[in-house]
Amino acid sequence: MASSVPLLGPPEAYRKSESAVDGTNSPVESKLENLNLNGGSGRGGRGGGRGGGGGRSGKSTRPRFGRTENGSLTYKAAGNPCLDFFFHVVPSTPRESVVKRLRKAWRFDPLTTLKLICNLRGVRGTGKSNKEKFYTAALWLYEKHPITLARNARVIADFGYFKDLLEILYRLLEGSDVRDIARGQWQSKKRSYGKGDVRKAYFLAKKAAAKGIVRRRRRRGRVVIQPPPSKKTKSTVPRRVRVKRNQAKVKAAKEEARVKRKEKVISKATKAFLRYLSDSDFRLLHDSIAQMFADALKQDLENLSARQFRNISLAAKWCPSLDSSYDKATLICESIARRVFPKESDPEYEGIEDAHYAYRVRDRLRKQVLVPLRRAIKLPEVYMSARQWRNLPYDRVPSVAMKNYKGHFVKHDGKRFNKYLEDAAQGKVKIAAGALLPHEIIADLKSSSADGGKVAELQWARMVEDMAKIGKLNDCIAVCDVSGSMSGEPMEVCVALGLLISELSEEPWKGKVITFHEDPRLNVVEGKSLFEKTEFIRKMDWGGTTDFQKVFDRILEAAVENGASEEQMVRKVFVFSDMEFNMASGHYHYGNYGYGSRGYGYGYSDDSGDDDSSDEYYGEEDGGGRVDGEEEEEEQRPVEGWETDYEAIQRKFKEKGFSRVPEIVFWNLRDSSATPVKATQSGVALVSGYSKNMVKLFMEEGAIADPVSIMHKAIEGELYQRLVVCD
């Protein structure tokens, strides 16, 4: 049987038990006998087909009205499920909400949704670098459309990196929340006493007890009074015997820990082995990923032999090392090794047992493939592990690695590293910044930073320089929401993106930002260093309000006072916010239902969360269209002057003689269901996320058509055209 199995794993996961001599099977083999190895999904016989219906691509729906957290009239959705997914999915969006929006979008337009999933991960181009939400979407894609995920594996790796696919395999085996659990355990461990603290407390307590002192120890908010322990009687057992007993106890504890670790490794390997054999969808994805790595590594070996070092990919960097955590959990190294060194490739593999063959090719993968390739691409980890700090090429260190390792560089090679930073500041050498998000750079601007913030300053300058080469932002200004609802990571992102727009803008708007206020003002960003600039924006007065209309009232007043023409008016306004604007009106009135500012009417919902229960786009059964027997609702329009914030701004500009409103880019930074405009609104864009890449959409000449057009522009690159929907 072993010769027919394409994957073995470690010997313990497949080895026959001693009872096989008597004709009985091992526990693993007993499980294998009940599996269908010739096909079948292992998930209830689920076959091909769409599963979610054909969708109704391209047909938008009428959005419903709702209100923001602060009472302002807004839409609950844009009227296009794909656009809602594009606009509302941000790093803080709960997993359940992502899945709901994903399900709606896929029914509406599968191919566009697949592109939007990859857009979440995109590190380069116009991607959002939202890794966690991409993993959530990828796991949903595996459950609903596994063939599509497997067939697009190579393209997906190009949006992010090879490691993404390993992470998907890992989460499929260990659970979608495995990283959340590990993160929680780590935080709990950090909050507990360290070994040094415990040891110190022990000896202090011992000393206090010897002096007869009553210890007072505070734990969890209360004082615990502990009397000194009674004096111990001297042991009659000789010290030599006690030491020997203690050594035996320690040895037994170490052996027990070793056995548990071994059992854990075997358990993971067995789980992966059985899943591979029993689940055809998992096997397809596993094999696709292994083949992708094998093809890339073989091509890299050819480039290495031809000394074409710049053509070598990063497959060797992200391929798991033998017996690493990924390899132990997924058995992927064996699958890769079998494809790089198939049995027919070498006569020495003929006639040997499959287990021996698997061992040999795994070892060859390490020695003949990974080691030389990793040395050729000059990975910083190779030099660091070998303690060859003086040979480390700093100009080849990737942006994320530079951010993470700079402390080690300062500690072990400070003089040469500081010289490199000085050369980078003078433009003699380059420093990488491409894969970092703007707020990740400014997060390093702390006084405790090992390099004093030098790396962050240089990486920010490199990012602005690279963005400026793409294009310009003519007549643009940023509106930054630094209100209380934006506290935490959204605030940091708002500060970073607002500063980025101000530095990319041309005069007269360069270096200026606006914040929400009862009396909005045009603020000139003060400070010479990056730290001073970010602190200035973070501490700007927001006046206790997020009145969106006030900002445009101020822009309009300034234009009227200065006699500005339409050509002199600011052309584009970036609004970095959570879209929870203040109510600027007194009451609402829908149809025959009148009510106060906190009331409700037909077609109006107070729920600020994801309104999935009503299934506003289509019925659950038919996968497109309305629920059977349900009349399609007419869009409920407010009367007697009631309007959304954007509609009010349009009216005010028209009253002052301006035929158009400045183009607005609504940039969502926090989980919210508030949608400022409909999908068909011209002159407006709806984008979201923490990445600078989305700014590139607005650095070209030409007016903003509408939110849907901007969404499609974000997913029109060459890489997106390689994506295909297969099931």
C-alpha cells in the first residue's frame, strides 16, 4: 500500500505497528481502510458546480437608507455588493461580516469578487495589503470554490508572497482562529511574571521569612496578607542523596516534556496525512502549492547555474525549512522534494522503499536546493545566523526585514550600519520601503527605537519619492478625522495617509490638511522631522464634532470670499474617516411616516452593523433576484429638504454658482456600514484600507467617474487578468 501513497510524512505517522506481524493493522492504517482514496471530496460527496448560483453580474440594486452613529442620514449600502465589499472590508472588520459581504458579492459577480479578494492581499500595484482579511476570504473560497482557489494558487502568490499559500494550508489544518489563539496566549504570557521576576520574588520572600516579616502582596486589586512560614526542620537525608533525587526528578520532567513534544509532532503529521488522503479538495490545493514551489525552485536552479542571479525568485526564501513549523504541520517539504527529484530522475531511487526515497529527497532539497539558493539571493537571515554581520549587504535588505532587524544591526554592526544610514540620507545608496504601510513606518518613531527613528525617516522619504515618480496630485487636500471614534490603529493610519497626501500634493495645497471642526481650518503641517509632523496632525483640534458638511462649507466660503473661479477651486478632497459623520439636520420624514431625529420610517434601519438578515440584494434560495413572492422596494426618498451629506453639499455649491462639487474620495478606515453615496454617484470614489497603493488610482489625469469605475480601475492590472473562476 505504501508504494501507491504519494505522501508519507514522518515514519511514526505511517509505520506499521508491531502487531502487523500478526496480520493486524496499525491505528493509522485502520483509518485509511475506511477512506475513499480514488476520489470523492471527503466533505459529504460535494462535487463541482457553482454552489452559490450564477449570480446576476452587473445589475445594481436600490440601496436603503440608514443613519451614522452620530445621527446623520446615510445609505446602508451602495447598491452594488462588490463595491460594498471593496469599501467596507478593512482590517477591523469582523470575520463574520467579511464572509457575509463576500457571499453577497460572489453571487452578484464571481470574477469581480475573486479579483477583489486578491486586491485585499496585493502588496504592490493597487492592492490593500490586508493580509488577515485575505486569509479569511481565502478560507471561505476553499470551502465554497476549492477548485478556483487551487487553480489560481500561482497567481495568488504573486499578489502577496509564497508564504500566503502555506498559511492557508496551515489554517485549514489547525483552524481559522489558530493565530488568534496563539496571539492571545503570547499576550497572556507577556503579562505574567518572567522567570527573573519569579526568582527574585522567591529569594526576597525567603529573606523576609527568615527575619519574621509579614509579607503584604498585592494581587488583582486586593492585598493578600501572608504570615511568615514556619521554620523548616533540617532534613536528615544527606545532601548527596537529595541532589541525586532532584537530578532524577529533573531528568524525568525533561523526558516527559520531550515525549509530549514528539507526540504533538506526530499528531500534527498524522492529521495532515489523513486529511491529504481523505479530502480531495485539500489534496488538490496541497499538490498545487507543492507543484508551484517545485517549478519555481527548478527554474531558480537553472538561473543559478547560468549565474543569472537577478532572475532568481524568492521561492527558496519562503519554502519551509525541513522540520520547520509549516513542514511539521503540512508535510509540504516532502511533496515539494518528490516533485523536484522524482523517482525516475535518478537510477539510485529504483527499487528502494518509498520511505527511504522520501527521506533522501527531503535531504537533497535542503542541501542541493535551499541552501545554495538562499546564499545566492543574499538573505539577511543567512548572514545573521552565521554571525557574518560585517558581510551583510544592507542595500539588499527588504523593507520589512529592515524594520524588524534594525535593532540587531545597531547592536552587532552599529558603526557600519550607521554609515549605511548616512549614505542613504545623502542619496548614495537606497533603502527599501515598498512593502511597508505608511502607518507601520511612523509606528517606529519612538524614543526607544534602537536607531533613534533614522530608518523610519529614510523609509518614509523613499516611499514619498517612489510615489511622486508615479504621478502628481494636483489641487488636492486631505481631511483627517482625528475624533474619538478613530482611536487606535485607525487614528495612526489617518495621520499617516493624511501626511502622505499633503506631501504629494502640489502647491498651493502642499503641506496642508483639514480636520473636522465646528470651525474647520486649513492647517499647515508644522515640524521638521517626521515625528514632529505626525504629532502635529495627531493633536489637531477636532472640536468634538465630525461635521462633514462644515468642512465643505468652509471651502465654499473661502472660494466665495476670494472670488475664486471653478478652475481655481480645489479639485479633489481625500476624506480619511470612519464615515460616521454628525447629523446636520433636525428630523426625517419618509412617505407618510414622520418622526424625530432619532426615529424610524419605512426603508430606514437603525442597525449600524452589517444588515444581512434582510438580504437586501437577493433571496437566499434563488441565488439572485428577490426572495420569492416579495415585492421589490422602491427607494425611499426623504422629502421637505432632507438629504444625505453629499447631496446637501451639492445643493450648497449650486446655490453659490458652482456647477460642480470638488471630487471626493471617501476613504474608509474603520468597520462601519455607513455608505456616504450610491454606487452610481459621479465625481465620487469609495475606497478603504491602510495601504498607500490606493492613492495611485488618483495620481493620473482625468476626472473621477463614479465609485464602481474606481473599483474596476483598482482591479484592472495584468495580474488580475490571469485570475479565473473554475467552480
